[in-house]
Amino acid sequence: MLLPDKLVVVFTPNLQSLRGGLELVRKAAAYRKESVDVRPLTVFPLVSRVENSEPDLKKVWRFGSFDAKGYQHEFEATLSNIYGERIKLNNYFDIIQLQHVPRYAYGEEIALLVERTSDRLSLSQSYQALADKLISDDIPWEVEVSVDVEELPPVEESSRTAATATWDGVELEARLVEALNSFNWQETQEICDEAIERIKSESVPIAEPFARRLLFFLRRKQQFALITKLADAMFQSGVRSLQIRRQYAQALIDQGQFTSAEGILQSIIQDAQQNKTEELEARGLIGRLYKELYVTSSDRSSSNLKNLERSLAEYSLVYNLNPNENLWHGINVVALSARAKRDGVTSIELPDSQKIAREILAVILQKENESYEPIPFWDLATQLEAYVALNETEHAARTARRYVDTSGADAFELASTIRQFELVWQLKDTEPPGDLLMPLLRAAYLKKTGSNTKIRAAEIKAEVTTLDENLKSLGATLGRDNSVTYQWYKKGLEQCNSIARVERRDGRAIGTGYLVNAADFFPGAEGMLLLTCNHLVSQSPTGFAISPEECQINFQSLKHVFEVEDKLVWFSPYTELDVSFLRLKGQPDAPALTLHNRPVVMTQPPLRLYVIGYPGGRDLGFSLQDNHLIASNETHLYYRAPTEPESSGSPIFESEDWRVVGIHHASRNNVPRLGGPTGTYESNEGISILAIQRETRKSSGTAS
């Protein structure tokens, strides 16, 4: 069931009503962010009982006075914090308000039925203006990047100026949202193909607001390749608004297609004479593009230094236009300058990173002191970087705690912050301040829906040790909730020591396996066994499966490789449970994984699962991938999220306490639906650990 996508919040110009309305908006937005529905919740604040006969009071309550903020400022701050954009409500509140008309306080008269006037100040026209906003596809407010000029040109709205008819698809949009929410990538691809085909075949262009929404939904799930494909079709059909171009360029940057992205961004700058906002957005993205080129290259030749110079120039240009507002551009100047100094760059003049960091901190602290609202998450992320630049570790830790707790920071934002700290600041999990900040950010990130991360196996032991030390000394800084999340993340890392790469004798990877207690499957048996898939290791080798004597087990985080006994302890063929139990020649210095003793059942919202393994058979790489359970029965688990070859044999964990509920078995394109409507879905398939236990206990005594 889809939740409503528009919320009208009615309030009157008094503190009790205003505070209640703002709190309702915050709670509704927080609830929506925790749901699986990726569609944004659009909020329409509606001020009522506005008395036009008191113009001074009307102005004070809307715009504020020396000792109080007006309702317009309050809603701008709250909505900006929720949506992650600088929202302006000047034009909105000029139009959307319900004036006080005394006669309607009595009886049952309805203004729309009684009034017969088109007067702009009539109550019926006020209701009509609200209705027009509600049924429109356009965003109801303005979004700005501030510049220090007296007046900005109007924002381009191609959908308003277009003289020709357009099309949109409510049903197609709903299907796309549902597919993305359920991580059904095959269906997502099919819906995008359908949209592309319609774009090419329709005699009228796609509606630009509808096009923006499709790209937005795809971006929230990081489907950058599909954004590129869909935006390219929009381009060819003539839909080339500045906003569409910007989303297209962002997706290209995220895929490393920098040359194509820069061409599009330059076209925005050239065509944005009437839209300063989009010009500055484009310049910021060019800064990001050249930043990526500089920090991802080990080359320190003059050509790469030009990438550094170009990135600094673009960020500095936008920041210097208005240092009180364009803070994220400024903090990138700080980060890049600090990185260049660490790299030993002396051939170009670098900005004073610490001076700019102090200026940015002063602006943010002043904002916080002057506002009733908490500062938005993007300012917290900027504040966090500024404290890192100034080596103020305790302040950085406290800010990081606030940042991961704020409702606006979801998986997408946290991933961007982690990437900035890893690539630009070069923070390490084993050295301050990264030893505190990076685990905290990663732990919060993994708790968000749609997250995934990679951890170098060689760093796991050191990171767990660091986490232990931090938990002992920084409980007051982290707070109880973040300490719990920290401990949860630490426990997840500890599981990795019990997970091994299954290899051929020459070191080539074929899959994953993990340690289990023999007695959990074979009553009375002693020691530990390695559980993996039978299609990987089989007593009867096939074109893919190898025999026990041909394989070795590599615990990379322990830096120890084991041979296995020539005979399997127990197995179930690929056509049944597809599992093999192996006994190692030696004892790894790691515990067996804990098994969950309850069956996995469908819940609402769907249960989240974690898979840890060696994706693609890569060296030193564990992948923790957040999965979304879509179906289960007594034997199988079906879940979404991409897995790569050589993930077979990986343990599947429940999300609360890292207990094993199954073993990853395969990825399938056409899994028949269980217990619901007919049809199929694309899914990963796991074997329930309880189903394996049922079968092995029938064979009690065979584990010797």
C-alpha cells in the first residue's frame, strides 16, 4: 500500500498552533523516511484565520521581528532540513493563505458555494489557489543557491512555458516506485525501457516535472546507469531543461564518465543566464568532477595538478559569491587545500584551509544560535569536516553523533560523507580522528535501508581493537543509542573472522564458506566444520564444483590458509539443499557463527538481512550488503540486492544480533511467487539454516 504523497498542515498565526504544525511536519517526514516508499512527501503549509485588517501584525507574524522568527522563516528552515535543499516560501505564502472572514464563523455556509466573485482576496479564490497547488505536478516552492546579489532572475520552469501538450504516467510512476522499494531491479529495468519506448513513440514530449521525478526516484536507489539511459532518451525527444541536464550530469559523474558530464554541465552554464541557481549548481558539480580526478589519481604531474586547480577555482568562485550561504563549496575548498598540502603540493598557491574552516564554523554556529530549528543535516556534515580540518576531535565526534542522528541523513548522504573522508581527507579506521569517526559513520550507514559497504579483511582485526578502545573511553561522547549502534557494528565485523574464501589449490576463488559448530547440526559431534555450497565443493566434481582434495580454505582476516579432509562430512546435492560440510586440517583462531533458532517470516516492513562474503572472488574484500526479504518458506529465503559471482556459500544474517538464518545459494531471474499473486520475480535465493538442521539431524552420527 502506498502512503499519501501530499500533506496539508493547517495552522493559525499563534505560537501554540505554529509549534504544533512544525512538530507534525517533522514527525510525518521522519516516519516517511523510515518507510520503504521512496516517493517524497510534499508538505503544503496553510496559514489560516489571517486578519487583513491588522497589516502590522500580519507582517510581524509572517516575517518575524527583532525578538521572534515569523512562520515563513520557521517553515523554510524545517522544510529545508527535511528535503536537503534551501527552500524559499516568499511566492508560496503570497498566494497560499486563508483569510479570516467573520461571517463564516457562524452557521454552515461554505465560501465556495456562496461567493460569486473572482476577487483575488475572496475566500473562495484562496481555496482555489490551494487546490491549484495541490493538483499541480510542479514543486510548490522555490529552491535556491544563494548569491550575494540584489535580485535573482526567475527560475526556469520549462513545463510552465511550454505551449505544446505533454504526457505523464501516474501508473508508470507508481510501478517504478514499487519496483525500487522492493529492490526489483529486473522490473525497474523493464519499466525504464517502457518509459523510453513511450518517449520515442509519443507525438508529444514527456512532462518535465514527471521526467524529473522519475530521475529522482532512480537516484535515491543509486540506479545511475538507468538515469543515464532514461535521460538520454529525454534529451533526444527535446526535453532538455536545466534540471534534467543536471541530473543527467550527476549520474555520469557517479559512473566516472567525466568528459561527457563536463560537456553537459558547461551547456547548463552557457544556457543559465536566466537561472543563477542552476549555473552555481553546475559549477559545484564541475568542482566535484575535477576533485574526483585529482584525489583518485596517484599521478602528481602538472596535468593532475591542473585538476586540483580547476576544482579549487570552481568551488572558490561559488563560495566567495556568498560565504554565509554557500558553505559546502567552502568546505570543499578546505578539504582539497588540506589534501594538497599533505600531498606536498608547493607549485600552486593554496587557500588557507584552517582560516576558511574557522570562518565556516562561525557562520554555522551563528545560524544555530539565531534559529529555533536544529541546523539541517548538510550544515552538520559541513561542521563535522570543519572540526576535522582544525583537529578538534572531540567536537568532531559530537557533531558526527548529531549528524547520524538527524532524520535528513539517509544512506545516500552518509555514503557521500564516508567517501569524502576516505578519498579526500584520507582518514583511516586505525588512526585518529578516523578511528572514532569512520566506524561511527559506517555503523550508522549500515543501519539505513539500501546501504552496502566493503571492508578490507586485513584491517578487520585492528578495527575491532580500535572499536573496543573507543567504547571504553567515549561512551559519554557517543551517547547510549550510538554506543549500541557502535557495538552492533563491532559485532558484525567480528563475524568476518569466521568467514573464509573457498579456493582452488592455486588460490583462485570459487566462493565463500563459514565456520559452524558441528553439534548444531550433528548431535554429539565435536569441533567446528566449514559450511559451503555443494555446487562449489562436491564429492563428485562437475564442470564447476571441485573435490575436497582440490580446495583450500583461506581465512584472509586471520591470514591463514587451511587444507580440508578428503571426504565431505555430509552433503545435500545442488538440486536439493545444495550444502557441503567440510572438516579443516587445523583449528582457525575464530569462533563458530551463532545460528538463529527461529524461522524467518515475512513482516511489514519487510525484514532486512545482511550477506557477508567475498563478492567476485576479490582479495581482501568483504561485502556487507543490505538485503530486503521478499518471500520465504520452510526451505528457502528470497531476498533482493545485487550479489556477485563467488558470493555462493556466504552466511545470511538477521539484522538485530548477527545470527545466521541461511546460506546464500544462487541468484535467479524467474523465481515463482510464494503465497501471493501468480508470476515471478528476480531474486537471490538462500537455503534456510533450520531446513539444513532438520536434514542433518536425520543423519546423526555421520559427522566424525
